[in-house]
Amino acid sequence: DPSVYQLFRTSVLPMLFAEKARRRQRIVRLWSAGCATGQEPYSLAMSVLDEMSRTHAEMVPSITGTDIDRQALAVAKAGQFPVEQLSHIPSADRHRFVEVTGDRFHFRPEITKIVRFQYLNLFADPPLRGVDVVFCRNVFIYFNRDEQERVLEVFWESLARGGFLVLGRSERLLPSLTSRLEL
């Protein structure tokens, strides 16, 4: 969904970096909840590094991808993807952050060193804390309304003050949370 990443790059990251600078903070923490095979955390890493380069910001980024599917996490950790998926990565990012070997590609060390993956059950495990941005896209389709509300509460507790929650197009905030969030 290129429009989500475009908005993330043009609006969210500049606001986040400006607020971090205002508070004299350098650590930027992003969480991709339900990351599957890892494309989203790697995309977030490219976006963050691009913004740092563009603005000369001296941030210390950390991107964590979590999922309940251990096989998907193994693929994410391996970081090797079919070359056919390159078309989903903007050209400038491909040239800067990607290396192709035969019919596979992987990300350069500047990306892989800031991305990590871990198993996390959103209903049973302690969530990440102090996160600046939570991405949870196309995950709610697997949950009923009560479960969605529980997960949204987890994200609320995870977000740092002034943090951002990014959901998929099909996901809707529940009334119990919308009153606490600025839309």
C-alpha cells in the first residue's frame, strides 16, 4: 500500500523527528505487530534511514517486527526474498538498500542492523513499551470485536507520549479508544 508509506514518510516521520529533537531524544522505536515474513519492518527501516539522511537527523532507530507465526518469523529473520518482490520497493530504496543475488534479494547491513524479529502473542505476552510508532495493518481481520479491543488497548499502553498508531484500511478504531487518540 504505497499511499500509507508515502504518508508515513511525508507526515509522520517529520513530525516524529521534530518532536524527538525538541525533547532532545535520539531513540526512535517502531513496532510492526503481525509482521508476517518481515517486509513491513524492512520497509519501515528504509523509510526511517531515508528521513535521517534527508534531514541529517542523528537518531538511533530500532524496528521490531513481531508475529505469532514462527515459520513466518524464520523467513523474516533470514531476510532473503524472491526478486519478483523488488517491484514493491521504490526505485531509490532498491538502489540504496538492496542487494540482488540471482533470483533472491536481501537488505544491506545498514537496514538489517536496525531491524529485529521476535515471537509475540498479542493476547498473552507483555507488549513492547515506549514505542513511537505501532504499525498493525491487516491483522484485525483475524480477531473478533472483543479481541480487537484488547489489542488496541495493548497498543495504547505501548505507545510513547505523542506516538502514532498505523492501522490497515479495513481496520477501524473502536469508540472506547478513539476518544483517547487524535485522528
